[in-house]
Amino acid sequence: MTAATPSRSRIAIASFIGTAIEFYDFYIYGTAAALVFGKLFFPSFSDTAGTLASLATFAVGFIARPLGAILFGHFGDRIGRKRMLIASLLVMGLSTVAIGLVPSYATIGVAAPLLLVVLRFAQGIGLGGEWGGAVLLATEYAPPGKRGLYSAFPQLGPAVGFVLGNALFLLLNAVMSPAAFEAWGWRIPFLASAVLLAVGYYIRMKIAETPVFQAAAAAHQPVKVPFLELLRHQPGVLALATLSFILAHTTFYMITTFCLSYGATTLKIPRGTLLVGAIVAAAVMGLATLWFALISDRVGRRWMCMGAAVLAAVWAFPLFALIQTREPILIGLAMVVGLLVFALLYGPMGAYLPELFRVRYRYSGASFAYSASGIVGGGISPLVATKLLESTGSSTWVSVYLIGIAVVCLASLALLRETKDADFSDGLGSLPLDTRA
């Protein structure tokens, strides 16, 4: 018997709450990596080498995300979206709380960074299953013509998670001495995740399976290995979808991770100034994500995403030029415009990626494209930017790198088709060379 369709508010809360919590968990690691992990877990390194090492542990989460996407996507396409969303939330939340308990290098030596890497890997596994499941929960409940709007619910999670996590870091920075913050204060955001985890678990237990998945499960036997079916029938779509989303990760983490590290370490900008700029920019980004997702139901997803790629290339040089002024207002402007460009791409993508894939391997396809793109965009890009800055002493080549990613995104989108009017009960193969048998 099919459960009654839940209200829009319940769908919104259930799809939003998990992504907010999981991205809070994921982002506080990035902030801590940029601000304190180098000293605590890699004390024998120079400042730059310590930052690189801590950002490398940050990158481990992105490497794990495609594995999580395949794992959770496999079972999400076979037994349903809801169970996997609960499982991903538990994996992510418990790993985050555990990070807050890891002793420093001074206490247990090399075991400290090793534990950090293991728990960061587990975080990546959890998040790899979260985003795809959350956007499917929202879009597979959406009425015709409203998928962009409904997809905006989980898309707000990153903005809220980022603001919440960094606001907590900012508060701790204001009320604690630097020594106390480095000694134990940084652990508070990680341990606080236990409360958020309990709330998210309760809410997700109250939602029913999506009607689109229920209908597909009733009509067809589940695919034995969804990811292999995906590679067999839509390899081109998967490759292009993955390449098109690298820019979103690159833009976001370039601003929220690399710029924090660059500003604090190289430019000696006060930590509070950088965090305030990032928080304001993320708040604006959240509102813009909702607006752009809504607009995409009317004008389409593809052209909006292509516009974002062009604007990202245009903003690549002004972004760093404004931060280098060390003026708080101009730093804030640099971050706000940068994350507005991100929102223009990210907002429509919540509906666009699921629409590209057939329902029987949609969880696998959307999750893998999102997560695999994060390896380059979120995991490698901050490392590349830091290394380019160290090698050249200038942000010029960092901007060139960002432009290169934007060109890849634009070219990939040019080879995909518009999907807003596609039959979502089955899915749209977006390239003639892909089969839909």
C-alpha cells in the first residue's frame, strides 16, 4: 500500500535538514583545516606545508565521495531513497562527532593525523550518498513544472550548513583566546553535531518513499547493479554531467576554503574579517540558490548554468584583486559575487542532474556525477591553488586555473540538452550516442 503523499513542508524539511547537517559537518572540517589543523596535526611542517597537509586530509573526503555515491546509489536504486538517506546521515554524523574527539599530534603522535584521515574518509562516504538521495526525495515528489522549486529545498542545505558552522567558529573566535581555541575550542562545532544528528534522524524517519520510485519498483524488477547499467546506457551523459559540475565545487571551495587560508596565512587578514565575509556571502548564496532554482522551471536549466560558467571566468581575476586590498567591504564583495556565480550554477543543477538519468539508476547517476566532480573541484582545486600560489607568489595562475575549469564546464553543458520538460517518470538520455533500452 502506498503511503499518503506528505505535505510540501514535510518534503522540504526532510530533504533540507539532512543536507544542512551533512554540509555543516563537511564544512566545519574545511574551516578547521584552513585555520588550526596544520598546527595541531602537522606541527613539524612549515606554515605552508602544514596548510597543504591539512588541506590534503580535507581532500580525502572528496576522494571518498564517489565511493559513497556508488554504495548508497546501488541500494538507493534497488530498495529505495529513504533508507539510504537515513544511513548516510548516520555515517556522516557519527564520523563528525568522532573528529571532535581525536587527540592532537602532541598527544598521540602520528596516530592523530591517521585517525583524522580515516574519519574524513568516512565523512566523504556519507556525503557521497546524501546529495543525490536528497534531491531525488525532493524532485520525485515534485508536481510537473515544479522540480526546480522542489530541488531548491536540499540545495539550501550547503548555505545553511556553511553559515551555521562558520558562525559558530566566529563566535568561538570572539569569546576565546587563540590559545584556548587551538587547544580545545575548535572541537565544539564537531561535538555539537550530535544534537543536529538526532534532529535529522527523527525528521527523516517520518517521510515516506517517493512515488516515482514506488511506481518504478512496481512496474519493473530492480536493476541488479545500477551503476553498471548506468555505464552501459548513459556513459556520455555521466561523463559530461560530472565535468559540468566541477566548476560548482571549484568556485565554492576556492572561496570558502582556499581564500580563507590565503587571506589568513599569506595576507595576514584577521580571521574574524574573513569569516564574516564568508558568512555574509553564504547567506546571500542561499537566497540566490532558491531564486535561481525557481527561475529554472521557467527558462530552463542549461542556459542558466552556461551563463554561470561565463561569469565565473569573468570574476576569476577580480575575486583575488579585491581580497588583496585587505579591506573588509571589498573582501565581502569578492566573496558575495563569487558565491552568487556559484548559486547560478548550483541552483538549477539540483533538478538538472536527476533529470539527465533514468529512474532505475537515477540515484547512482546523480550522486556519482555530483561526488566525482568534487574530487577535482573541491578536493584537488584548493591544493592546486595553494601550490600555484607557493610556486609563483602570485594569484594570477590561480585565476587562470579557475578560468580553465569554467571553460570545461561550458563545453560540457554545450553537449548536453535541456531537460526541464523531460518525462521524469523515465528520464532523458541527453546524447544520441547513449541508449535507453
